[in-house]
Amino acid sequence: MNPVKDLATYSEIPLPTQVLMDVLKDYRRPYDKLMELVQQGFLVQLRRGLYHTSGLVSPQIPEPFCIANHLYGPSYVSQDAALAYWGLIPERVYTVSSVTTNPSKEFRIPTGIFTFTHLPSPYYSFGIQSLAVTPRQTILIASPEKALCDKLVTTSGVNLRSRKQALAFLLEDLRLDSEKLQGLNLETIKSWLPSCPKRNSIQEVINTIEAL
């Protein structure tokens, strides 16, 4: 038996305990073997019941966004992480931020820091895209439009009442790229307004982008 070789088959996807139990089924105590593989560094525990292989098994490990989708759900990557992915903000983002319909939660694990912020339905379900980031990994991520709205909705204390405030929030606070802002589909955002938290603030953002 060569569990490391067997695990390499699953190197790009987060693994629930049930899958690992099947991989290790020929061991008398498969769970003890699982814990041994964690201690030896071949497996990384993300949370109770979820793992991924380490670079000792294969250089092809799950992408952080893929891990986020599996770590706590339902959820999709959004806010700063998605804004950076779409090139709307210049900063490199070290925390993978997501939104969820579940209570807000944060995970600090060897793989990184993952935050999940609660958003209500039906607003939550708008603007989610499915993207293949590798041949074996598909992620759920906010569209550029939804990532911006989510960032506004989840930022505490922000209540935009004028174009001046909206412009400062977009270009000074978030340091968003003005040219890419002009490329956003504002009609799509307008279609979400009836169900949006902070509806008036989002309307001010729409008005401001239209005036750029």
C-alpha cells in the first residue's frame, strides 16, 4: 500500500473524511492512518472533516479560492479577493474573503486566512460566476459588479449620500481603477436594486460611475 501515491490522484481538490476513508480502507485503522499522514505533513487539515494534500504529495494543490468554496458554504469568493482577481484594485490581497448565507465566520489555518461575511437572500444569489481556474478546479466567484456591491454592503459605517462621497469611497478608500469602473455593467447592478441592502448607497455608486 502506498497512500501517498493514492492521494496524489486527489491533489487538486479539498478532501472530505469520507473520501480519505475510502482511499485508506485497506488499513486496519484508517482514521489513525489519516491522522498519521497529517502529522507527517502529507495532509493539511482545513477544518474538522476536510483536508487537502500538501506539496509533499504533489505540487498541484488546491487553489485558495477553491479551498474557500469548500471550507464553508454555501459561499462564493467576493469583496477584496474578487476585486483584486478582476484587477479592479491594485493591492495584493492576502486574506481570501467570501460571502455566505450562513453566519459570518473566520478561519485561520496553515493554508491562509479565510473570512466569510453573511449576506441575505435573495441578494446573495445575484452575480455569481463559475470559473475553471485549472482543468480540475472550478470556483464560484462574484462578478466584478457583484464584488463591488458586496464590498459596499459589507463595509461597516459606509452610507453614501452624495456623488462626492461615492467618488471618495471608490477612488480614495478602495483605490479602484476608474477605467475599469466605467466598464462595469451598470444595468445589471440596477436590476439588483429592489433586493439590495444599502440600496441608496449603491444607487449613488451607479450615478457616480455614470458620470465618470
